[in-house]
Amino acid sequence: MLEMRRWSLAGQLQFFRPVKTALILDPDIGFGFWLARGLDRSNYQSFPAKSAADASALLDELRIEVDLLILNAALPDAAELIESLRRLNEELKVVALIGDQPRLPGIAARVDLCCRKPDRTEAKRLAWIEHVEELLPASLLGATFKNSTLLRKCAGALVRHTQHRVGGSDGSQRRSSAAVPSWKDWEGHTLHHQFQLDRYLGSSEQSAVFLTRYGDGAQQAAAIKVVLAESADREILLPRWERAAAVSHPGLIRLFDMGSCESGGASLLYLLMEYAEESLADVLRQRPLTPAETREIFELVLNALDYIHSRDLVHGCVRPSNILAVADQLKISSDGLRPAGERVPEPRNRSVYDPPESTAGVISPAGDVWSLGITLVEALTQHPPLRKRQQHKPPVLPVSLPPLFLDLAHQCLQPDPSRRQTASCLAERLLQALPNEEAMPVKRWPSLRLWRYAILAAVCALALSGVLLRRPLHQTSAPVPPARSMPVPATPPLPVQPQAPPTPAPLPLLRPAALEPPRALPLSRQVTQQVLPEVSQKARDTIHGTLEVRVRARVGSSGSVMETTFESPGPSRYFANRALDAAQRWKFTPLAGMSQNPPEEWILRFDYTKAGIQVSAERATP
């Protein structure tokens, strides 16, 4: 899991230097990533870890200084970690996450603030971060938290302040917020006397998703979405689900059942659907997609969107978290399908996936195309494109995208919805794409060099052919005068001089001497030490097919690698850097007596698969 945030870090550091660095330490790594996304938006560079050992290993590799530590108070070795981080940064601030009855043995005197975990909703996360930043400066004004009693008072004040801010000034809203259940505690409950909530999968403030069983003998895994009836209009939501269930396409998540029920004194609406083991967002936390993977996935997504739009429906929420893997099939979510042109409230927290026209409160197929363009760029780079402040200008696209996908992104991300291509046209563009359009731009550089060498070789060949053509003319003209002068005995010394130094005689002796050393050089050098990249099995599990990285290495006469550069880095910065590090430690047989010989260039190839790593080496062509 350590690699997941690290891969995201590499691309973000190219754009800005974060003001603060946060480390989130909690056994629930999903909570860590969820909180990290909110902290990233608040100008933190955050890294989650599930144990003190994982956190130490992560910090040792990245060599960063932590400004804010958020940790679960129940974790072992928490005190030692706090002390080690404080030795590196005396200004470190520590926030302890506690339960309803906090106990902080061993770390009470080491933390600056104590508070409860926020509920997993966007609003609660934002409020929690704001309140933590408001209360933390109190510790800078001389208040040292020496005991857990003071910590509990701060925690209580934080919770009351949060309830006041989120609930509003009227008591009715606060009462409805208090009625929001703790969804995690619903595990093991049975809904509608039929669906047992086996495992909690995630939630928002008013809804949650659980793993359940469905079908004869309850053998088939399914996901069930539970919504508080008081938070939704039953007359709108149930017909919407029924309409979506009537839409059948292999690229859409199937909806099995829906209805209303009561459980634990709460009125609920439920939706039973296919269970997806993984989403594109899960993969992108670890690595970007290769161009081949991107093409395969987006062909399926475009076909599904084309089908939806042809029935005057809109998806409305295209993004990596809604591109799902069900067994061996890729699908997109379908529970949010709505009629095109339907008016919807403006999103409270607009994201980069929302098209510019979403401020008008109208959804359309063109909006899905915009969201798909954002997702396309994120799939290849792990980051959505930067959005310009002016609504009438398209986002900034990375020029490193392969030509095919750069063109598709341009067609998707037109600020004017009337200028965006339809899903059908985009799918046709994918089918008509040439093979070289799909390749990364860096892969074309070697071919340009080869063309230069090919032209140089052609010029040399023409020059050599000219020499060979001229040489027989001199050979035919030289013997003619002696043939005519042979009967003349008075001038023997004159013809002897041109015939005395016949140059063809020594040529057989010089030719082997000139050709032997080049043949011997490649045979005398072999690889004596191969070093494999240090990549975890979890990282390799994200690979589909083979991921190839090629490194150009300059090898000195001693057999050591003097310099390494990328010949073809492939689609993943993480795997490419691991290959480059490994290539620097390769060893070759030294060349005795050839210290003045220029360095040789070798191409080292690293093929990553789920099963392992294959390596090979060959002399680079000049």
C-alpha cells in the first residue's frame, strides 16, 4: 500500500511545492486515503499509512519532513513515532483520533489536539479540516497539552463547534443530523427480511453501500445501496431506478431489485445491484494506465455512453470511481441515469469532472463527454488536468499524452458543449486510429536517430561506390602502356618503376588485421551482474499484460555502467524509475588493455508482468 500515494506524489511535485506535509496513521487505510484527498485540497501533501512500521519505511524512502501527524490513538508504537518525528521537526503538530471515551496511555503529553474521526462525507471532512486548523494554533500560544483531560475538553469543544457549523442555527437541522445513523454499525443487519448486510463498503451522509448475497441460495455476491427515505423524494428516486433497470447493456452495472423498507426505526429506500470488486480509481492510486489499457477501457465506456445517449438518458457522473470491474468485465455505474435535459441542483462542491455548463443546473450528453475527457487524462497521468479560472477556456492538457489521446481529450474538453464530439464520433475515432498515434511521444525519438544514421550510411555507401567505380579505370589504363612498350629494350627502368610496387600483394595481409578487432569486441563483453528492479508484488498486481521499459546504458572499459538514460520509459513513471535505478548497478566484463576505448552503449530491457520481471541486454546500434 505504500506505493499508492508515492506514485501520486511524483506527478504533483512537478507543479508546486506543498506548504505543509501531513502523515495519516490509521489501521483503516481507506479512511487514510479519504482524509488525504481532503487535505490535498487544503494545500497539504498527505501520505496515509496503516502502521507505525509502514510510516517509518515510507518516510525513510521519501526523506520528507512531516508538519502534521494525524494518528489513531490506539495504535502501538505511536509514542516512539511521535518522538522520532519531533526530533526531525520541532514544530511538528500531532492530532490524535479518539473514540467516545478516549484513552491516551503514553502519548497524552505528546499530542497537540485530540478529536473524533469525521464521518465520511464531503461536508464533514471539510469542516473537520477547518476546525483542526482553527484549534491547532492555540498550542502555539503557550498552551501545552499535558494531560488527557484538557485533550477531552478540546475534543468536546471541537465536536460541539462542528455540530453548530454543520447543523446550522435552527434546532431542526441539528436534530436531523443527530438522526444520521452510524452506517458501520449496520453490518449484520437484515433488510426487508431478505438481504443481510455482510460488509460495509462505503457511505455518504444519507446513504451507504453494503456487500450482500442475492439469488437462489443467496450464492451471488451483490451490492445493496441503502438511502434514508427522509433525505430523498421517494416518488423521484424509485422511478429513476426502475427506468435505469430497464436499460440493458453489457457495459452497464445491472440493477436487480429496489424498494422501500424499515429497519431500526428508520424508513429506507434500497437498491440491489451487481457487486464490483474494483474501480479505475483504485488502480490509479497505484499507477497510470498504459495506452493499450486506456484504449481498451475507453472503447467500452464510449460504447456504453453511446447506448445511454441514444435513449435520451445521461449518466451524469462519469469519473474513475464509477468505471468498475465486475469479474472480468468492465462496466460503468447505472444507478444515477437520468433523462437528458433534466434540471438538477447546482453541485455544492464543484469538481473538475463537472462541465462548465453545470452551473446552469442542466445535464446533457455533452456533459458526460466533458467528464470522460477529464477521466481520460487522469487515466494516463494519474492526475486530472488543471482547470483554468476562466470558464470559457479549456483545461491545460499535458503535451506528453500520446497523439491519439491528446486529440480525443481536446475534442472532449471544449468549454462550449455544442463543439464537443458525441460519444459515437469519439468511438469511431478510436477505431480509425493508426497504431503510431497510440504510442507515447518519447517512443518516436529512437526512430528519428535511426533515420539520421540511415542517411549517413547512404551517403557513405554512395561515396564508396564512387571509389570502387573509379578504381577499375586506373587499373585498365595502367597496364596498356607497358603492353605497348614491351618490345622496346632501351628503356627497361621506366616500365619497371610502375610495375615494381604492385599494391594488391600486401592487401590480403592488411585486411584481416583491420577486421579482426571489431569482431572481437562484442564477443569479449558479457553481462556479469544483472540487477532486478525493486518492485513489490502489490505493485505488479496492477499490471495488465506486459509493461516494457528500455534503458540505454553507457558501459566503460572497466565493465561498470557510467551513465543511464531512458530509451523508452513506458507509461508508468514508478516502474521506469525502478528500472533506471537497477540499470545503474549492472556489471559487464572489463576490456583488458582497452582503457582508451570509448564507452559502449547497451540497451537494457525490463519486462514487468504480474508473475515477475524479465530482463535482457543487447549492444545498441550506432
